[in-house]
Amino acid sequence: MGVDSGLPDFRGDAGFWKAYPPFAQLGLRFVDLASPRWFADDPELAWGFYGHRLGLYRATAPHGGFATLLTWARRMARGAFVFTSNVDGHFQRAGFDPLRVVECHGAIETSQCATPCGSALFPSSAVTVDPARFRAARPLPACPRCGGLARPNVLMFGDGSWIGDRTDEQHARFQAWLAGLAPASARLVVLELGAGTGVPTVRLTSESIARRLGATLVRVNVREADAPPGAIALEMGALAAIEALAGRVSDR
């Protein structure tokens, strides 16, 4: 979804380094940088990476496919629920009810103490980033409770300090919604957009829900469109798939 809005594609080292050339010179991959250790070892580097992304996500408008999905959701008797590994907050910006969104890897617009000194979360503040070196300028975001360094409330690789309370609450609302569908004659469609196998959280969740509730799974993926028996596989981008489906969806 994000790539079709003009955001960088972080899948594969080549795509990541094209978006962040200084990290290519350092030999640092996305999986290397998306680590909490940098907030202790080199906070200017850590906030250079996440601060740039925060600014980019804020400056980028969600593409028209979000509005189409929202229109479909509003037509459904039981609505819809978003389960996303994207941390950009674009579903909420596009008008989706924040109480109907699960951000399984957290959200960059929310921050926490890097230590952490407690479980409190707070809004992320803008960071000045040198676009040539992707390093942040001081002062860096601070925890309002202890005054120590803050970090995004985003689940990173090998992350033992992530505070997952907010995401846990989202999961609980999602499970309650799913439970409300089970005894009824609801016809559920799981539309999976761009979920790959590298970090398969969304992909595994889609398949699990489809199996458990007898839902129709529609898998949209440019590179990895293979799908289980009974699912619909579309080897195309998210926006192109949404537009193609829009021409076939009934108004009833």
C-alpha cells in the first residue's frame, strides 16, 4: 500500500539502499537499522533513520485505493477491520476508524522511552535530519517522564524494550469483532495487500482467519502471489488490484 503512495520499497537491500544511499556506503541493511541497539549506540543514526521516515510519512498522502477500501467497508453490514504491519498511520489518515485498526508492528506517530522507564506512550515529535547523511540533529526526542532518549513505539528486530500495550488493545478489539462474526451468517472476505514472506505476520494472520471462519482470501502481491487452495491470487500491485476489483464489485 505504501509503495503505491510513493513511499520507498524496503523489500530487498537494493531497494532500501536506493532510498538511503549513505546506509549503502556503511553496508547497513534495513534489518540492521531497524534495531533498538542504535538508540543506545548511535542515537543520531537511529533518529536519522526513523526521523526521516516520520517526516516522509507525514508529507505523503495516502493513495486513492485507501478511499475505495473505505467505501467498501462502510457498505458492509458489519463493517471492516484493518490488520496492518505498516507503521505509517495512513489507514487512519484516510478515514478508517482508529478503533478498527490493528498495527501489529506499532506506529511511528507514537513514541516511548528508549530505556524504557515505564509503559507510558506519547506523540512523536518531528526531528531535523541531514538528508545527505541521514543523521539527526540534537536535541533528540526525549521521554517526558524521565528526560531520557525517546524512540518510536515501533517493533524492531530483536526488540526487548518495545511496549506493546497499545497494539495488545488493538488485537483485543479485533478478536472481539471476529468473535461477533462467527455465530452469524456473515460472509467474510480477507483482502491481503502486499504481505510477503520475509516478515510473514500479516500473511499468516490472513490465512489463519480465512481457515477458521471460512472466509474468501484474496492475496495481492507483485512478487509472492502464491496462495493456498481456494484463495484468489492476483499478481499485481495493491492500487492496481483495488482499481481492478472496483470495476467488478457490485453496489448491492
